[in-house]
Amino acid sequence: MSKKKGLSLEEKRSRMMEIFFETKDVFQLKDIEKIAPKSKGITPMSVKEVLQSLVDDNMVDTERVGTSNYYWAFPSKALHARKCRLEELERECDEGKQRKTALQQAADKAKVGREINEEREALLKELAALKDERDQMKAEVDKYKECDPEVVEEIRKTNIAAKEAVSRWTGQTKRLSSYNETHRVSTILLRQR
């Protein structure tokens, strides 16, 4: 026995479009649900889903007239859509080519004056030496940063805040000790916990 392989979504879509192109007619959903399984082998359960995907992609037009939905697609519309898409892609291709040409020209322009010669190499060596000197000076400045008046002032402010915190905690500890002594709580027990 051979197992019958189901159709992929793309195959179902193309077969559904064949129904519209061959008949060049307008259908209701119930008509398509009858025709598609018989003529194109699309399972009845997936007809509505396939049709909706075609409507969503603007390959099939739909219109509600009264209480009924009508579906249609003509070959001329598909041809027109392909032509429009082709023109759009050609326009994008031309724009890409122009961008590529402009970038190539900019790159060529940037290369001017960067040819390898003795003068350029001397300037590059001088630049490297100046960068090294700058890094050394920054390192030296960082060594003396501790003597910077702003840094010293910041350290003083930090020290003042730390002293206030120490005194606050010392005061609270003393109050706790005196409370323990008046209420006869053993400090040894408290320290163990």
C-alpha cells in the first residue's frame, strides 16, 4: 500500500489560484469548499484556511455583499501585481547599484593621500610616538591624582560621613547596653545570639 502524501500549503495555494484563473468566475465560500476537493485535491478542512491566506496576501479579492462573502481572482490582476513587484525590485536594484557606486567613489576618494610613501610612514611613526607620550603623561597625572584638591575634598566629606555613622552606632550600642543592665539581660546571652 502506498501512503498518500498531503499537499503543502504552497501547493494548496497554487492549486486554489488555478481554480480562480481557470474559471475566471466569482465564488462564495461554500462553492469553493465543494470545487476545491473535487477538482484540485485540497482537503475540505483546509479550504477556508488556504483561501484566507490568499486573501491576506492580496492574491484573492473578497467583498461582502449582504450576508454573503464573494471571492475572485483574475489572471490580469496577478500579472499586474507581478509587474508592479518586478518594477519595485528593479528600482531597489538600481538604487542599490547607485549606493554601491557612491560608496566606491567615497572609498576611492578616501584612499587619495593614503598611498604608502616615506612621508606618510614618517608621519605615522610620529603619531604613534605622540600617542605613547600622551599615555605616559596620563599615567603620571593619575599618580598625582590623590593630591588633586577636588579628590582631597571628596575624601574629607567621606571621612566626615563615616565618623557620623560610627558615632551613631556607638551611641546606639551604649543605649542598648544600659537597657540590658537595667532589665538584667545578660550581655553574654546577647553576644551569643
